[in-house]
Amino acid sequence: MARASKRSTNAGLNLVSLMDVFTILVFFLLVNSGSSDVMEPPKNIQLPDSMVETKPRETVIVMVTPDEILVQGEPVVSTSDVINSKSAVIEPIKQRLILQRKKILGISTQAVSQSQEVTVLAQRTVPFHLMKKVMASCTSAGYQKISLAVIQTAKK
């Protein structure tokens, strides 16, 4: 009998507190993984450097690469066609931005205030007259606030 009582007194490993810690850790990682404030530029675009204070917001994105212009990641027109064009407004970009604005407005009323803002990511070697045409197309599509994406550098 004495031997049987010794065997029953062996304590087992209590996993409840360990499971609580892992549950809290998983919950913390899930909540904070979606709150990324840094917008990563595509690898084929080198943004200019700047000392900016404000964080980027979620907006419609227009990317200007050396080969083509994209709206929300979808190719719209080639860069060479825009450079050779005499028009100040690029009609395919304007139409795609109007379509994108209708999509945003159809989703929620909260997005109405954000629907008038567009962010332009452009290769740092893009000529200014091309950027001027892209910005003119954005304003003619109803986007009144244009932000140019840059890489944040430390203050000197």
C-alpha cells in the first residue's frame, strides 16, 4: 500500500497556464499583423528620398514605371504612348480612375472622403512632363488630392 500511494503523488505537467500564454500571444500577433503603416514600393520602382513626417494613407495607387502606367496594379497604358501623346490628359488613366472611384463609392459612405485622394508611385528617373500628364489625368478624374510617394530618410 505504501508503494501505491507514492505512485499517485507524482505531479503531472500543468499545461493550462502555458496554453493561456500561447493564446494571448496568438491573439496579439493576429491583431497587430494587419496594422502595417509602411507601404512597400514595388521592386521595379525606385522612389525619391525625402524627409517626411506623416504616414501614408490607404488611397488609390497609380504607379509609373519606365515601361507602363498602372492603376491599382493593373496596366493601363504604356509610358512611351503617353510621352508621344500631345494631350495633357491621358484618357485611359482618367477612365480607369473614374471606374475605381465608382467602385470605392459603391462600397461604403466612409470611403467617400478618401475617394478624392490618389497616391502616385513613380520611378525617380521619370521625366516631369510625364508626371504632369499623370497628375492632370488624376485631377480631371475628380481626385483633388495627389500624394507623391517617397522613401523616408532620417533627419540630419
